[in-house]
Amino acid sequence: MSRIRAWSSPAAGQPLELAEYDLGPLGSEEVEVEVEHCGICHSDLSVLENEWKSTHYPVVPGHEVIGRVVAMGANAKGLREGQRVGVGWNAGSCMHCRACLSGDQHLCPVAQATIVGHHGGFAERVRAHWAWAIPIPERLEPAAAGPLLCGGVTVFSPLVDFAVRPTQRAGVVGIGGLGHMALQFLGAWGCEVTAFTSSKSKFDEAKQLGADHVVSSRDSDAIEHLAGKLDLLLVTVNVPLDWNALISTLNARGRMHLVGAVLEPIPVYAFDLIAGLRSVSGSPTGPPTTIAEMLDFAARHSLAPQIERFPMSRANEALDHLRAGKARYRIVLDADWS
């Protein structure tokens, strides 16, 4: 099956249209996945609207794909037809550069994004290199697993990369699509967790998700009372904040780590970092091994994103729901092609 139906946008600002395209021959190291569910991420909106100036139109969004392998290239390994897998932000990488050989395939300079120059998961089928089609643990509910492949691994990777210990104190700024998963992971990890949110209506919910303490991210005085308390501050939002107050919450050797795509420069005073050996850093998603580890961790601790479901035929409505800021907290499309 090389001709595929998909929901595609022809240009920036244009709604999705039902389209058909030819995938061509299956690559020798590729697998083809029949899509069952596909999450919607804010990055889909950014690509659809060409906010990052990297979009190739027409674009088929969707990079939180859950489905079953229906075809395998001659050199595809480790999977079998009929197996349920997930495809996240990346659908491929070169597998021979220093980053790939070091296990950092997500940092490959020519990594193939699933929705940039490649057809994504708002479609009947999607293709990926076999290493980027990650087996889904049976204990995970398939419809809820999609957002873990992007948002989930984005907030999980720093725990692995920086060897976060369960005895440490962590903060999460923003209780949205990323932040609500970060609270769950950090709570299950064993950390003492402080949630920062601009919405008082989320205070109780943040505690239900795993936060031990909740602070208003708009209250600089309340933030300053946490001076020197946190070992890790995970920033999941994409808006300007009181960065000086947030950095002041860091303990010696503390780290403010950005996973939200803040588009404006972040002012940082050198002495705020030098005096306490503090760091400011950022990261994208994660390599296949970390994605698999994250999925296993989520299955073991019965963690899952909170989702709202739409049929894929109502993808435009679902995107508008996300644009309006109404999603609580991730949106998942269910394939309904028949």
C-alpha cells in the first residue's frame, strides 16, 4: 500500500484538508505503521504555522503516533509485523555520526523529524526507521501512550541525563501538556516536588498529580521565599517569566532546565550562576533507548497523560481546541478512516 490518505495543510494558516499521496517504495531499514491514534502537540501548531521557519508544505502533522507494524524493510530489525509501536518527534537519524554512535540519536545533525520534510501521523500510515519505532508496553493504554512519545520523554530525559536523585528537590514551572506529566514522573521518581502555576484553579490538581507544594508563578515574593531550595527547576512553558526570581530558587549546583520553547531571550546575570555553581540548560526529546525506558517507567508506575479524544476526521476542530488553550492536558486523535 503506497497511496495514503491523510489530513494535510497546503500552506501556513490554512486548515487541514483530506489529501492523498504516494509513499513510494519502503526503505530497506524502514517500517510502515498503520496509525491507530495520534496525539496533538503544540509543536504541531508551530510547524503548521511555520513559526520555526522550517516547514515544508504541504505538511501532514502528527508526531505522537501509536499503531501497528504492517510492513518491514529487508534490513529492519527488532520488530515484527502486527507489533504495536510508537513514533515520536523523530522518524530517523543517520546511525553513523558521532551523536548516533554515542547513543544520542536525537542529536544527530541530520535527524529526520517526523513532521518536517516527512509525512506525519494524521494519516492512515506513517513510516520510520526501525530504531525509531518504539515497542509499546502492553500495560500502557494505547490511546494515552502517544503523548508520552514527545511530551513525556521531553520531561523524562532530564532525569536521566542529569542523574537526578530521589532525595533531591525539584520544581516544575507550568502545569500544562508537559508540566502535568513532569509532576507525575518526578513524584514517582521520589523527589520532593514544587509546582509553579499561574492558575490558582490548578493548585489542587497539581497536588493530585504529584506536587508536594504549589506556588504561583506570578508571585515573585512567594518564589523568593524558596531561595536556595531546589536542585532542579524544569521550565515547561514558552512565555517570559521572572527569570531572576526563578534562578534564585536554585540550591548550590542547581540547574534551571528549559524544555518549553521560550522564543524571547532569557536574561541571566553571570554572578547568579557563578556564585552557586548553578546552570541554565535545555534539551529536546530523547533517544530511542530513553523513550523505551520512559515507557517502561510509566507502565510500571501506572502513569499516563490526561487526554481528550477526537476522531481524526475532526482534526481541525481538535487543533482549534488546542489553539484556544482549552486542552486538559493533551489531545489524541483516533483513526476513523473506514
